[in-house]
Amino acid sequence: MAYVIAEPCINVKDQACVEVCPVDCIHPHQGEPDFENEPQLYINPDECIDCGACESVCPVQAIFPEDAVPEEWKSYIEKNAAYFQK
């Protein structure tokens, strides 16, 4: 199971989660080519080790374990995965 970044991250893209991720699975971060073009950050479900470090530092409470994503944001499970399939 992975963590998922949902709607509260849109147009915020705070980097606190990127800084604490031990496996660098949150993208795009500042300095990456598509950072300015993406509305939010995404967690790679294939690389996430389910440590939860990112969840506690998110200032807008946008990060959830995949099985606890609020119903209204369930579509973000696929949006996170899709970002890494391009």
C-alpha cells in the first residue's frame, strides 16, 4: 500500500514531504522540469515504502494512506499512479 496526495495539495506544492521522504518517491519537486506545469505533487505507488513520514509534515493535510483516502478524493489514487506512467 502507498500513500496518496489529494486535492488540498493543488496549487500549494509544499516541499516538506519531499524533504522527509527516505526513498525520493514524491515528484515533481522544485528543480525538476515539470514542477511549474503540474498543479500538485504526486507519490509514486511503486516506490513508496509506506513509512508515513510525509503525512505528518504536510501543512495542508493532503496525504493519506491509500486505504484511507476520503471518498471525495478517491480519484487521486489513480492520478498519483498516472503521473508516473507517462
